[in-house]
Amino acid sequence: MSRLSDRLDELGINVDSQLMDLAFTHRSWAYENGRGATNERLEFLGDAVLGAVVTEFIFHTYADRMEGQLARLRAAVVSGQTLAQCARELDLGTNLKLGKGEIATHGDTKDSILADAFEAVVGAIHLSGGFPATAVFMSSVLGPVIEDAASRGASLDWKSSLQELTAAMNLGIPVYTGDATGPDHERVFTAEVHIHDQVLGTGTATSRRGAEQHAAEIAYEALTASGQE
């Protein structure tokens, strides 16, 4: 827990040790060890608090952005992929209590488990120090992420950007199809985006959403390039 502990110490945030331990207790470990308490309740709280703190932060920081832009910015910042990356930077995976099955399938590297752990940690911080402590932690960890996301333009959400572009070009609404291959712990998703029954982009990723975003990116860039010719 060293990276997380170091960050909390730097910020002057004290978290109840039992709550922090619970934040790292995955349901697979609890089930195998006959324990009922898991990090799921803290995750539930952390998810709600995280959304509120990020929303207020971007509301005040980006006063010139419209509601739709703020919504896309918030969605990008609190996405599972983003939170999992923050968890990796804080090395949360090494502290997770996982069952044997999750250990065997490298659960400590899975986006979903890491994102849940990050939200649980936020929940523990909030119960220990309230909104002030949570806001300080979020500003330190997610502040750079928010700044980066705010500068990304169309790449912030390729699917939304593609839909806005096709609407402006009177091409209708993009339609996505896809499938997945591989074992459950190594699924690879493929998505195609169709516009007027024509495939304009094909993407792959480790999640369905990621594959659709990849396909939308390819289609967006293809339409933008054709519009400039």
C-alpha cells in the first residue's frame, strides 16, 4: 500500500485502517475465507461520491463548456478504464485480497477489479474525512487526468463525436455490431460501425465499449478526411 499511503501522507489524509483493509477485500477472497464483508458497499459509496466531486470540479473549472461537453468530460474521467489506470499508478493491485480463482486469472490486473478497488478506496476516504478529504484526494489523483481529457476534443468520446459528425453531414445514426472471442479472462471484442449499411470502421479491444470506441475513431477520421478532399 506504499504508493497510496505515501500519497495520503503527502495530502495529510488519515483513513481508518479497518475501512482501508475492507476497501481491498474482493468478494472472491471473502467467499473462500468465510467472511461476509467485501469492498462492494464502499465501492457503491465511492462511485456516488466520485461522481459528485468530479462534477463540481469540472463545473467550476470549465465554466465555458456546455452541458453536453461537461457530461462527456465527466464520463471519460470516471470511466472504468480511467479509474483502473489511476489504480495502477497507485499500485492498488498489489494490496488486493483475491480468491484463488482470481489470482490464477490475474485479477489484480483486470480493469473492472482495479476500478472497483479505486472507488472503494474513495469510499473509505470519504467515510474517514468527508467531502473535504475526498476533494483533496480527487484533485491530486484525477486533476491531471481531467486536464488531459478536457484537451482531447473529439477523442474524448469517439462515439459521441462520430454521431455529432454524421448528424451534421445528414448521414443518420451510426449502428454498431460486434462479437467476442477467447476465454472469459482473455476476451477480445471486435466491433464494426455501419453508416447506411456501409462499414466505415472496425475496432478491437478487451471490452465491447473499447472496441466500439476504436471503430468510431476510425470512422470519424475517415469521414473527416473525405470531407476535406
